[in-house]
Amino acid sequence: MADAMEIVINSQSITDALQKYCSEFQTNISELKPLQFKAVQTLLSKKDCICALPTGYGKSLIYEILPFIVPKCIVIVIVPLNAIIEQQILKLYGQSFSMSMSKDTVDLSITKYFFFHPETVLISLEVNKLFRSVKFQDYNKFLVIDEAHCVIEWGGEFRKDFKRIYQLKSLVSCPILALSATITKAGQTEIAKCLHLTNYEVVSASPAKDNMKMVVMNRPSPNSKGNTSFTPYDYIFVPVLQQLKSEIDNFEITIVYCKTINWIGYGYELAKQILGDEFHSGKPSEKTARVMMYHSSMEGSDGKLKKHIVETLQTERSTIRLIIASVALGMGADLRHVKRVIHAGPPTSLETYIQEIGRAGRSHDDALAILFFNKSDIASAHMTREMKDYCVNSTICRRSLVNQYFGFETQEVKQFSICCDLCNNELGIEYDFSKLSAN
Ligand SMILES: [Zn+2]
């Protein structure tokens, strides 16, 4: 790699780089956060970096800023999902490339960021040719693995090319940045092993965000006397929808995660019943609904409605106030105005739970995460021990429990009042769930 990599950064050089970055992409960021700075510094010292920072911290800025610091710089980003690629292409408009753009040639003097699926980057002859070209070799390069926990989660049979990403190192020899929001210490070691990293540093912060109130509540069990299979869901949906009906556009944007499409559909139909004329924000159409469903089989492959949902939720005055979603609403969706995440049942792992509640509180305002569980949930064989422990725990601060699992010390919480329902049982829960009893 060229001499350019012997760059030492200081606050002035970072300020200059950020100024150029901001004017290029019309955004406003005045400084790098300490851990963004540390990650950039690690890469510039030619070391690999595993970066585990909570959602909303600004992980992508770590690689986006590099071409503004390092001359003749190319950033290759491996991304598991189209939604993330599309979002980044839009953000880095004019300087980014993905295979789906089907350009004939790539102008290296303009293009700084290359986005690929793991499957494409490993098998495409075009990509291979590009990476081997003399011109390309001449550039300073960085390889980024976004959502790096997929390397371990999806490295099995499903999308097994994730496990082969290390093979890229023979084509592009350069510092590697592995990004994720939720990896345990053991997960970090596993990622390093999968990517064949030897000389690397870990830059990490607790995934339990300071601005997040964490609450766990019982939901009725369908098997208890007098209950039906609908009871556990009515218990959650009815108060939430009544609140939405009374607050309408002042209702804080909320996601309710459900495990199956049937229950997502049930919540949606209930919303139509309860909200009546208020279900739509204008002339009734698919796009004026205040309540939306989001799941993997909601429509054909063109994804227009999903795109509409994500784009609307990025606006300050979103007409969509409630999203009833499956795990499909997850990685990479930058839904910065979501304030509450309610789980109508625990996900299978604590990693997934933390990822999903991370959809709220990205704007740094206070956010709320409520997890509902019942006896049947706890009896499930498809849930990790840590997830069950998180549900049934009634003594240890919930933030501490999450920190313990991910290997962090719990700092004294700046605002004790927003920690969790075990630290503060007066925590403001806006809904009155008690109207329906939790048996
Ligand atoms: Zn607490």
C-alpha cells in the first residue's frame, strides 16, 4: 500500500475531512465521536478493526470518511441486504457503485465506494477482473464487512458465502473493518476467526443505549382459564390502538413486533376496526394508512410498499404512526423517528432483541422498549437461555443484564429515571395494559 497510508490523523485533519464530506453529501456533522475516531485510527495504522457499536452510533461514517482522509482511496463494502445497499447508494450519490446499477465501466476517479453482496463479490468475473486490474491495485483500499454478525449467523447452509469472505483477501490486500451492532466477546473472536484476522483491534460500546427505557411485562397466556388464542394479542394491541386513536398524529411512532404473519394481520385488522375513519390520514389508499404491516411476504418482489414505509418513517412528520412488523423490519433500516418498540412475544435470542429495540431511539431522544412474555413463550425450545433469563429476571437491572451478556461493565446510568422497570418501577408506561388482566 502506498505511503498515503502512513497518515496520522489529528483533530484538525478530521475537521477538514468532515467539512469536505459534509459539503459533498449535504449533511451536517461537526466531529467524529470518540469510538468512530478510534476505529478510523486503527484502520489507518493498517490494522483490522472489529467494530461493535449500538444502532444509531454512526458506524457507516467510519468508512464513509476514509476517502476524505486518504488520497486515492477506495472502500469496498460487503453488505447482506439490498435495502442497505440502496440506502447507501442514495446517500453517497454519485460516488458509489453496486452491481445492480449495471454500469458498463467504473470510473475510479469518481467512484469511491463499492457495494457488493457476499455472493456476487466472490463469483462475479467482472468483479474479479476489476479487482485484478493494475489501475485498481494502485489505489489505497479498505474492505468493510457490514452486519458482520451474519458471518457467524448465516455462515452455515443459508448464504454460506459469508463464511468465504476471507478469500477476498487474496484479491484485495488491505485493512478490514467488520461492523455490527450486537456481538458478544465470543462472537468477536468467532468473526476474527471466520475472516482470518490476526492483527486486529476491537472498538466496542454497550448495545444497551443510554436513552432507552427497558421494560418487561407479562402477557396473558392463551392456555389460562377463560382466555382464547386472541387474548395475549388483544391485551397488547387494544390499549396501543386506543391511544393511537386519541392521539392520532401526536402518537409517538411505534413498532410492534409479532412472531407470525397471522398475528401481524390480526393486529392490522383490529387497527381498522378500532381506528375507523382515523385509520387513514387522508383519502383512503394503501399509502395513507396510519398503521402499516411489514413482513417478508407482504407484496411482490418490487418492494415498493416497503420502500414507502421506510422512506415515510425517515421524515419528521411521518403519516405512518404504527408498524406491525416481523423480523423482516430489521437490519439497516434507518428509522430515525421511532420512539417505541413493543415485542408481543420475545424473539429467539438476546442479540436479535437488542437489534430490534435498536430501531427506536436513533434520534437520541428518550425511547421505550417493552417486551411481553408469557408461560408458553418461556416453554419454547426455540429461545436461547439468555433470552429466557432476560424475560424472567426480576432482580438485576435489565441494562446490567444486557451489558453482562455482551461483556461490558454497567456504567452509572446518567439518567437513572430512564433505566429500566426494575431500577424504577414508576417508569412512565403510557398505555394502560392493566384493563385486561394478565393471567
Ligand atoms: Zn436498570
